[in-house]
Amino acid sequence: MSKIKLSKEFIKNTVKLALNEDLYPSGDITSSLIDNNKIVNVKLISNENAIVGGLLFAKQTFELIDNKIKFIIKKKDGSKVKKGSLVALIKGKAKNILIAERVALNFLNHISGIATKTNKFVKLAGKKTKICCTRKTIPNLRVIQKYAVKLGGGTNHRFNLSDEYLIKDNHIASSNLKNLVLKAVKKKNGKKITVEVDTIKQLKSILGLKFDTVLLDNMSIKNLREGVKIAKKYYETEASGNVNLKTVKAVASTGVNRISIGSLTHSAPAIDFKLEI
């Protein structure tokens, strides 16, 4: 599987793009009104209970605007913070801190939001079932979003289409399930093979073929429990299909090895942080 790398260069380039989006073509015309030499001390505070994430992106944002700004991290990525917690201290020219403020907070809001939502699922699912993200990510933000899932205690599914064979319903509708599995087995070359099934009948039709994971999609708890019982001797088991915080505990209780949840990345609410001068 492709590894997620949050190198200094990656963080720097990502932040540069975000700043270009915010400052083109004339910079921050409002903050330019402020006295250029005004030095301020600023607290970065969480307005919610959360799993914090994205602090290196925030720090890099201020550094690119003004490398004399001091950004002192008080909480590490992946740590739990309570409402009102001090997350970082910032000191520097007011004008430059204000220029960087929104971009820095946007990274924190989004990454912390995904980490926090993931952690809620992880706690409900228990220690025996992994919570996985999917490829339902914002284009060009997949690395960041999958990093956030890991901060929350989740597991990264395949990063892209080259990582593993994942035979899904539309592949099956375009061909023949058994033939697709046999072709994947022949061509696997070290890649994992996951096969999606919607019914117990489909599962039984491929039982014994040499693939790795069976994805039990959109099944009732009763059918999911039966599917896990049938498949667990042969394959890793995975459940998917509109799993939410109200249903994840019941899904995990079936004994499934992992649960994949698209909403971790495509609709996690942002966590509210503020800068307090």
C-alpha cells in the first residue's frame, strides 16, 4: 500500500498553495492597515472537545508569512483537548499573524474534525474491529485526510487505485464475479484482493477462491453476522454501507474485522479553534 508521507517539504508546498489561494493577487488588503511594528501575544484555543491535528501545517503557515513569528506548540497532533484548552502560543507582528490566521485555522479545523470523528467511531467499535477510511476524499487533499484518520485511531484503506484489487458491484455488473476474482488471483503479483458482495448467495459462489478480504456491503445485521460466520475461516471480513455513529456498535458486534466509512473524510464537521489576542 502507498505510504502517507508528511515530509517537511510536503507540508510546506501544501501550505504555499493555500496561501496563494488566499493572497492572490493583492495580499491581505485589510491587515495592511495595521501598524507594521505592532507586536502581539496570541493564544490558539480550542472551542470544543476534540482530537487536535494539523499543528505543523498551522506553524508552517505563520512561518511562510513571517519566519520571525514564534509558534510554540502546547499540544501534540493526536492528543485530546477540552473546550478552552490552550493549543499553542504565537508571538509576532500583529499584521503578519492576521494574514496567516485563516489559512492556519482552516488546516486545524479540517484535520482535527476528521480525527475527532474517527475517534468517536473507534471508541464505539471496540478494540477488535478496525475503522477504515475510503477514497471518498476531497481531490488533492487525500494525504492530509488519511493522515487525520490515523490521528483519530483509524486505519487507512488503499490510498489509490494501484494499491490493491477491489472488485466492487459495478465491476461485477460489467463482467462476471467469479471470472474477475480468478483473473485478479492470476495477476495479483503481491497485491491484496478484496471482493465486494451484496448477498450471502454471492459470497457462497466465490467461497474458497484465493483472495484476501470479503467486503460485505449494505447487509442487514442478521445477514452480516451470517456472512462473517461463513467467511471468517477463509478471509478477512469487512463491512460497509452507510455506517454511522448510531449503527457502528451493532455492525462491530457481528465480529467483522474492519468497517469502512466514507463519511470520515467526506463529511466530518470542522472543529472550532480561535486566535485570542
